[in-house]
Amino acid sequence: MNLIKYLERFDRLHHMIGTRATGSPAELAEKLDLSKRAVFEYIRVMREMGAPISFCHIRQTYYYERSVRFNMGFCESSNEETKSVEVGEFQITPEFFKELLPVQK
């Protein structure tokens, strides 16, 4: 799958969770044109990234337990940020994305 499409789904899912408009996992899968298994994988990855996601069984929707932002993209960095990247505090490798990509429908 195209990485851009994968990240766009994260952004769309983030918006839907933020507005409590996901519906049940089956409904969410249909809205995102994914399998339920893929939806659960996206939610799992988002939780691993620190998203405080819960599911309300009464309203049948995912929601955030507290306010969060999702930002995936590029912006100009400060000198301090550049130094921390140069010393290798965090490195993303192709294997990182292979583990994240969920199974398609």
C-alpha cells in the first residue's frame, strides 16, 4: 500500500475518533473501506504511538480519553531539534513501516 494513503487513513481515523463518529468496528471498517481486522490493527498502532483510545459500548464509538493531536508530515526544524536527530535519538527504518502496515481487505 502507498504510504501516503496509509497516513491519510490515520488522519481520517483520528478525526473520526476525535468527533466520536466511528460507529462500531464493523461500521468503521466499512467507512474506511477496510476489513475489521485492519481497523483493529490501525487502532493497535495508534495506541502504541500513545493515542488514549477507548471504546464506548453504549454509543458504539471509539473516542479519546483526553485531548490529543495527530501530526504526521514535515515542517522546518529548529537547530535544537536538528541536533537531537543527528545524535540518533530516534531512527525510522523501512522495517518500522513494514510492521505497521495492516492487512488489506
